[in-house]
Amino acid sequence: MNILISACLLGVNCRYDGSGTEIPELKELLSKYTLIPICPEQLGGLSTPRSPAEIKENKVISIDLNDVTYEFIKGAEETLKLAKLYNCKYAILKERSPSCGSGKVYDGTFSKTLVDGDGFAAKLLKEKGMEIIGETEIADFLKNY
Ligand code: SF4
């Protein structure tokens, strides 16, 4: 089974601050599934490192007040292309990210305040019927699939 996964969870240094953290379950995931790495923000044309950005009123605004909504939309669309190409039904995505977060994202004030909502890529994938698994849900996913 092919599963889409946020590249930063594989230890790829694609996060806004140039970091990435390998998840502890990586070996087990690789032994069971084919993981397809994606980074919607890079796929949308943003550089690494880049300014942190948060969602506010359906736009994505960086901490230095640049509107990067276009790049986030493009990144979500490119991510969907890969999901379709590889026939992925599941995506393991980094929690709380304005692209990859599912269920909870930061509120746009850069104060670490969480609100209900989805990142742009997670939202699009969900709309197309995919199931999103956050990194804290991987252990349960491995037990059940
Ligand atoms: Fe990770 Fe997603 Fe952010 Fe890329 S866009 S760094 S994959 S959380």
C-alpha cells in the first residue's frame, strides 16, 4: 500500500526553520508500506528556510506579513497530484502545520494558540476522501492496518 507522508517526518530538513525530525516508527512503516514523501510548502515554490506562516481568515500570512496563500494552494494541488498518481488512500501528515496539520492549526497570531481547522494540503486531501493520520496517531494506525 502506498502512503503519502510529510517529508519532515522522515528527517528531511524541509521545515520552515530548516529542520526535520525522523519519527520513531519509520522503520516499521517502511517495512509495511511504500511511503511517498511530500512537502507541500516546497512543492508550492517556497524556499527553505522560510518565514513561519499561519492561517488567518482562509489566507496564509507569514510572520513578516507576506501573503503566501498562493504558494500554499499550489502546494496542496501538487500534493494531491502525487496522491492520485500513487493511488494513496492514507496520508501521514505533520500535526499543526498550516499545510499538513489536520484538525488543529495555529490561529494566525503566532502565539502558539491552536484552533480547530486543517492545513491547506490536509484539507484538500480530506475533501478528496483521503484519511489523514497525524504523527501521534501512527502507533494506532500500525496496529489496525
Ligand atoms: Fe513538513 Fe508539511 Fe511543513 Fe513540509 S509543509 S515542512 S512536509 S509540515
